[in-house]
Amino acid sequence: MTEDLECARADCRAAATHHIVWRNPRIHDADRRKIWPACDEHVGFLSDYLRTREFPVEVSEGLPS
């Protein structure tokens, strides 16, 4: 169940409150996207980590349906 998702940050066990949708354009087509769940504390860290690699990133509050 999506309500039980934990943050994707290593060693974080907090409940996810956001989801980060991203892809690596060098190896994935536009329709191939990954989703990382993130807690309030780590959503900025995780999205910045992906953006510094120049990956397309979308951050949304809540969890994907």
C-alpha cells in the first residue's frame, strides 16, 4: 500500500509525504520514469541529487495513486 512507503533516502525510515518522478534521459525514453518516495526532511536532498545529474525531475506532495 502506498500509505506505508518509506523515504528513499538511505537509512531513513520516515513515512513518505512526497514523490519524486525522474528519469535518466541518456538511457531511458521519455515514457520510462522512476518514482522515489520522500519524507519532508529529505525531499529537497533527493530532488537536488537528481537535478545535479541533469535528470528531468518533478516533485509532488502526497503519494502517487
